[in-house]
Amino acid sequence: MALPPSSIGPILDARLSLEKCSSTADRVSAATPLESQIRVVPPSEYKAAAQCLAEAFVEDLVIRYPIDTPDRAHWTEDQRFTLHRQALEYITYAHCVKGLVTTVGDDYGCVALWMPPGKNMDDWCTILRSGMWRLNFQLSSEGKKRFFDEFLPLLHTTKEEVMGERDDDCWYLVYLGTKVDSRGRGYARKLVEHVTAQADHENRACYLESSNDINPVIYGKMGFKFVKKIYLKRAEKAIRMDIMVREPMQTTTNGKL
Ligand SMILES: CC(C)(COP(=O)(O)OP(=O)(O)OC[C@H]1O[C@@H](n2cnc3c(N)ncnc32)[C@H](O)[C@@H]1OP(=O)(O)O)[C@@H](O)C(=O)NCCC(=O)NCCS
């Protein structure tokens, strides 16, 4: 069930609209250097944001799971990367229109896709507008089984099971990626804390699935706790994902812990 937009708390809205609407002069005069300011990505910029994610996740076993299939063994890496990038373009566009896409750093150095509480991208209008429907024709037969029959249902049922009554009332970090050249500058932390501060204010949890061995350590530093492992099983070797939840933390009136 979709919540009214007013239920997405006031602080983030105010901060985001400030960042969206402030003039260049305002921004230049601000103490923070421009390149480290957070911006909301509008639908018109979805391709550039998706390019960041495509680069960040180029070797990610989970995102590549429906693409690197035995029945596409004859494809070149260029063909696979193109499909990988296109799939991320569809999902990024869907989040621009139905969720929240943020970026920080030069040339979309780091990008986060969030689904706010009460929102989803499952409606036909979004599936059509974003181009997600094209995956039905672009993925191979095995790719479709992996994506539509295994991956999506597994993510859906796991989130429902882990979050229970709060499934529709939490912030969902869908993808977070930093281009290789932009890593280690605190960008990912910045984009995560941008929303976790809001989640704390709303007393809401944040949920994510992570696909890389080091990520639980990184997300642990941002207050997420490991909940369970899940596995994709259609490939030769099962692929593990870690489910993590960040419970809301108490804040004082000035927003500090
Ligand atoms: C995970 C990822 C987003 C981190 O991006 P980043 O912008 O380099 O991260 P930050 O610079 O904000 O670092 C955040 C914290 O994690 C730590 N960290 C980052 N990379 C690390 C690594 N490889 N090993 C150990 N710690 C690491 C940093 O030291 C920092 O800790 P601190 O703030 O306490 O000092 C980036 O490595 C990436 O895009 N990876 C591939 C895609 C991916 O796996 N995304 C996440 C799954 S959805």
C-alpha cells in the first residue's frame, strides 16, 4: 500500500529541495566544496547515474547473474556490458520516478538508489516508462528464469520475512556504487548517512542486500547489522547475498547521537 508523500518526513524533503533548488552562487558560497555536495538525480540524468552503477558493479556476481548465463556463453564482454548497463538504466530511471536517486562527486562518482517507505516500482506504468519490460526480450531463456523466477521472488520474500510488519515502512537501499577512481573519499558513507539521518528522525529502519564479501564490514560501519544469508542457486556455484538491517538510532533535537 502506498503511503501519502507527506509520510516521507520533512527533513529529507527540505534538505533535498534545498540541494535541488539552490542557485550556483549559493552553492559556491557554501563551505562544502561543490564536488562533495549531494544531489538528487532527476529522470533526465538517469543514463549518467546508471553508467556509474554499471562501472561499479561490472564484476558483481549478483547483478551479472541473469546476464552471464551458459546460454549466452557466446556473447562478447562488450555485448554483456551493454545489457548490464541497459538493465541498470531501466532500474535507475524507475527509481528516479518512483524512489530516490542521489549522487555525490565529480561526474556521478557515487550513486545510490533508494526506495522510500511505502513506495515501490512494481506498477505497470513504471515498468513501461522505465523500459524494464524490455528485459523480457533482452535476457536469454536462462537469464529470464534467473531474474524473474528466482532473483526477484527471493528478494521480495526475504524482505517481507525479515521486515515483517515494517516491510512497507522502511527505507530500502537498492544499489550503492562508487566508480573505481572515486572510491575511498567517503562518498558512499555520505550518501548512506544522508538517508539514515532521515530514517532516524522518522524512527524507521533501513534494509539492504549486499553481494560482496567486504560490504558487510563497510555497511557495519554505517550502523547496519547482518541478519541472514540468502543464496542464488541456478549457477554452477551458489551465490551468497547478505541481508542487513539498520535499526533507527535515537537522535537528540540537534540531530546528533
Ligand atoms: C562499497 C562501495 C560503494 C564503497 O564506496 P566508497 O565511496 O569507496 O566508500 P567510502 O569511501 O564512503 O567508505 C565508507 C567506509 O567503508 C570503508 N571502506 C570502503 N571500502 C573499503 C574496503 N574495500 N575495505 C575496507 N573498508 C572499506 C572506508 O574506510 C569507510 O570507513 P570510515 O568512514 O569508517 O573510514 C564501493 O567500494 C563500490 O562501489 N563497490 C562495488 C559495488 C558494491 O559492492 N556496492 C555495494 C553493494 S549494493
